[in-house]
Amino acid sequence: MTVDDRKRNYMLLFSDAVLFTNAMTFLSVNAVITYYLSYLGASTFEIGLANSLVSIGAFVSQPIFAKKVMNLSSKQKPFVGILLLQRLLFLLFVLTIPLYAVSHPQVAVVLFLAGWAVFSFFIGAYSPFYMSLFAKMVSDQKRGRLKGYSGGIGNLLALGSAYGIAFVLEHVAFPYNYTLLFSIGIAFLLLDVLVFALMREEPDQVTKFEINYLQYFKAIPAVFSSNPRFGSIVAAFSFMVISHVSLAYYALYAIRSFHAAGPQIALFTAITGVINIVGNVVFGLLSDKLGHRWILVISAACGCLAGLLAVLIPQLWVVYVAFALSSLGLCGYNLSSGIFIIDNVQREKLPMYVSVNILFTLVVSSAITVGGSFLVEYLSFYTVFGIAGLSGLISGWVLYRLDAKRRQSVRKPGRLPF
């Protein structure tokens, strides 16, 4: 790959992060989609299902897409085709919303969940394809900076997108307001497809193999036994996503325990925006100097400190501080976790390893999120915050104990452990 090709791919991957961040602001499952379903009169279960479908879809499709990536010498064009199919199918659904959203709201809820389920299924392709292309197209020294700067700028522009969402919801009548918002989100995603189509990729040398759906899961123990270091990484990441579960409960804790009103709750959104902008830039710069392991250790420490403060000091201002620390920890995890896996596995095995990590962290995150609601209901918020803080401590300790040097045995080419 020529120097010009590398520069071209670098700028395109930068644009991808900016476009994707803003697209998912318009398609936010926690905000826009939740409001849309609520307006239609959807039940709590249906709204919760919309949130869960993202994890369920990615979990179900991981074996399919991981196998496909590992059998492809060139990943770019197939990935473009998958993204285009995903986004055009959802756009077709969005354009039909005005036909039935007013006259048949319950039908609209069911159809939306069906369309969102199809969209979420294709999310399983994101990590295996993207990380394979990212590892190939961006040099080790520039990965953190690329993700940091692009994430910071993307989140800065997303503040403008958030203002645009509020404007459309206020000035455009239902259901055309949500039709417009979802269409804008898909338009950004289609531009994102063009970004990947313009990249230049050199083909890999791959060893073809066949593995069915069940064999994929049976192969997971072999993945861990062939690379014990990777097993420690997945364990650390699983504990770290547990430490992030508290983010779902800080606002509710503020409302129930301190009677927080609208302006006080809105502050959580402002904190999220500022942390994502500053955190991405700072962590991006530090990661290229300190290494991604240290960024992850710092992120785990933030989660630990957040849980500790929330338990020990029952004050509203501490809730904001804890929320900011947890958000900062999540920012660091999102920036460095994928790159850290790239640095610790063989390139030809990367799709499988990324997929296995996604599987474990998705299962842990979903189980803890559901379990957390029961802990809050029958015990207390402090139980959730305490578990989150302890999990951050364990995650940080496991990552701290990892040898900073890469094992040469992991870097040597070899057969996949199936």
C-alpha cells in the first residue's frame, strides 16, 4: 500500500467516525427511538425490547460474520455491500412510517421493532469487518490519535445534531418529524457507506476453512487456550462493562433520592457531551504515548472511583462527579479496547478474537443491566454502585498485571484453533 493510499484511508476512517457518531445521534435508541415508541403508546417491555435488540442482533450474527471475514482476502467490498443492504432496508421501512403511524399506532410499534431487529442483526458485522480494515490501514503509532480526534470532533458536531433533533421535534408535525429524523440518520449512514467504498485495500493471504454455527461456539475454549493473554483481556473487559452499568442508574438515583428536576437531569446530557469530546482527544493523545493498556487501566480506575464516591458520599453533586468519571471510563474503553485486542492477537485470527470478545461482553452487559434493575428494586442503588466500583477495581488490577510486552508466540502465524 502506497503512502498516498495510507493517507487516503486514514482520512476516510476519520470521516467514518464523525459520520457514524452523528448518524447514531439521530437514531439514538435511548433518546429518539424511545420517544418515538412512547408517542405511539408502546409498553415498557416494547421500549426495553428496542434497546435489547441491538445486543441480541449483534450476538446472534457474530458467528456468521466472523466466519465470513476470516474467509475473505479482501474485506472492503463485501463490507460495503452489507452496510448498503442494512441501511437501504431500514430506509424503506422509515419512508413508510407516515402511512400507518397515526391510524394504526400499535401496528407501527410492531413494524418498527421488526425493522429495527433486521437493522440490529447486521450490527454483528461491524466489529469483525471494521477492526480487520482498521488494523490493516492504520499504523500502530496513529491508531489512538485517529480514534481520539475523530471521536472528539464527531461528538462535538453531535451537539449540533442534538439541537437539530430538538428543532425538528418541536416544529414538524408527527409522524413526519420522526420520519425526517430517521431519514437524516440513514442519510449519514449512506454517506458512511461511500466512505468505505472509497478506501483502497490490499488483499490478505487467507486459509479457507469451514465452520458451522455450533462449531463456532465449540471453538471458543480453543481460542482462550491458544492465547491465555487474550483470556485475561476478555475477563478484564467483562468486569469493565459491569462497572459501566451504573451509568444507566445515576439519573434515576438523582430523581428518587434527591428529587432532581428537569434542568438537573439535563445536566447529565451536557456532562456526557463534554466528557466524550475532551476524553476522546486526551485519551487519543495519551494512548500513542503510554499505550492502550494504560488507557484501559485509567478507565477502570475511573469506574472504581465513581462507584466508591457514589456509595460513600450521598450528595447530588457527587452523583454528577461519579457520572462524569463513569462516562470518562466508558470513553477510554471505547477508544482503546479494540486496538488493544489488535495489538495482542495474530492478524489472520483478529475477526474471531474480536467476535469472541463482543460475545462475552454483550452477554455480561445485558445480564448485569437486567439484574441491576432488580438490585435497585429490592436492595438499593448503593448495591449497584458498589458492584460497579468493585468490578472497576478488578478490571484495572487484571490489566495492570498484564505484561506490557506482546508475546512473540501470539504474533507468529499459525492455524486457527478449530
